[in-house]
Amino acid sequence: LNTLYERLKISLEKSNKKIIVFIDDMDRMTGREIYCLLKLVKVVANFPNTLYILSYNKDYVENELKQTISYKPEEYLEKIITNEFRLPNIKSTQIIDILMSQIDKIVGTANDNYDRNAIYQFLEKITSEYIPNIRKAYRVLNMFNFHYNLYAKAGVMINIADLLNLIIIKVFNLNLYNRIWDEKTNIFRYHSFKTEEEKTKHNEKYIIGYIERNSLTQAETDILNNLFNS
């Protein structure tokens, strides 16, 4: 092993090339996996012309290491991580801009069933609670893209806002989505109302009531109001 190490070291020095190794998603690993990975990085970190960039949620990594090693995880990290750069949290407005730009590409801005302003206002209400990071934003977009193209190819008329509302529920609260499906007969039964107040009371009692209103977050209530109170 020592001979191989020296040969590789000499080869890297002679190459005059800088090698950058990116290691992402450490905060999806167990404490044991994180520990083994950091040990590996420590062993090979002294190779010439080689740089390692580790991307992770520090709180998560430290908590996982705490359950794996017998000493302070922050001290262990300091021995391996020579430079630490903290990235700022992404803003909700940035996530909304990403969502809107991708939805524009999927459905086309000239689509008659696409009320862009209404969707933007809706996302302003629920993004901070339901879609706080880029990873979750792309989960929504991937699911939306799949369903939209499926319905478009079948020639189904699609209300873009309704589809997005349902996709967000399906991605983040599948139980709620299934409850809506199970209660669709009651939810979508036609009713005649004399006043808007009467209609609102009915919706609160039956539409949201069918799915246990008290258990819903504010974002989920906003989504259901968007879907059923129009």
C-alpha cells in the first residue's frame, strides 16, 4: 500500500492537473456512513493537487456523528475540514421564481388555463411552509411535469392552478390527497346556495370537514380553499 501510495503521489505531481472531488448529500447518510467517509477523506486528503469539497447540513452531520463517535463531533470535523464556508438559506422569493420559470416552460405562457398571477400569489402563501428548499421545489416540478404531460397527451383540459395545488398535496401529504380522493363524492356533490355566506359555511363544514380541518396546517387549508371555495 505504501508503494502504491507513493506511485500515485508522484503521478499526481507530474500531471500538473488539479483534481477537485465533490461529495454531496452527506446529510442523507447515517452517522456510521458519514464517519467512514470522513476517515477516507482524511486518509487521501494529502495527495498533491487534490481538493475535496464536502456539501452538508452541519447540524445534521454533527448530530449523526454524536451517536457514532465517543468525542465531540465538532472537534472531529475541525481535524478534517480545513476551511468552512456557510451558505445562506435560499429565500422563498427565489424558490417561487424557479417554480414559476419552470412551470412557464412546461405549460407555455400563452396557455388560456394558466393564470400566472394567481399561481404566483398562491405560492407566496405556501412556499415557506411547504417548499423551503430547492430539492423540494424540484420534487413538485417533476411530479407536475409528469402529470401535465400525461393529461395533455390524453387531450384532457387542464386547470393549471388546480393541478399544481393537487400535486403539492400529493407530494407532501399523501394521506390528505387520498382522503380527498376517498371523499370526492361528498366534496364534489352539487349544491345550490342563496348567498356566499351560506356557501362558505357549507364548504368549511363539509369540504374541509371531511378531511379533519383541525389537523390541517395553514398551507393545507389555503390549498383546499383554492381548490374548493371558488
